[in-house]
Amino acid sequence: MWSDDRPLGITVISILGWLYGGLTLLLGVMTIVFNPLSIFGLSPIFAIITGLTYIVAGFGLWAMQGWGWRTAIFVNIFGLVFALISMAVPLLIVHGLVLAYLFTVRESFDQH
């Protein structure tokens, strides 16, 4: 179901999720295409799975589906943990803000 009463923040997060997911997916595929031996490493496969997950989360958020909200929470918690491990302060801030926002609009997803 495509919602006309979707919060603006959810629209922005959905579009950014599609863009980030698409670029990450493209990076994973290009790594495999231009370096076929890289398939034996986890990095390109991980990039493909991550990219697809962000794209799926974006569509679920766009459609105001509960599963989209849960998927977005999952990818942002995962991103937060990755940012903590890699000490990437800007990513910590972004994922933290997105998580906080998603929890504030949670009730919007219960209605759909």
C-alpha cells in the first residue's frame, strides 16, 4: 500500500536507503566483475547483501509497512555496530539519529 500520509522523514530515509543500497549493491557486483577472485572473500558478497537489504528496507518504509520499519531498524543497528567497531563518528551520528527518528514514528507504522 502506498501511503499519502507518510511522514517527510520516512520519505527522505526511504530515498536515501534506495540510493545507498543501490550504490552498495553496484560496488559489490563491480568488485566481483572486475576481480573474479574476490568472490572468495566476504566483502563483495557482504556488500551485495547489505545493498539489497537497504533497498528492501527503503521500499518497506515507503509503503509504511511494519516489516519495512523492522528491516530499517535492523540495518541501522547493524550500521551503528559497524560504525562503533570502525570508530566512524559521522556514521555513529547518522545511524543514531535515524534510529531515534524511526522509534519516534513507530506508531505511524502500526496504523497501516
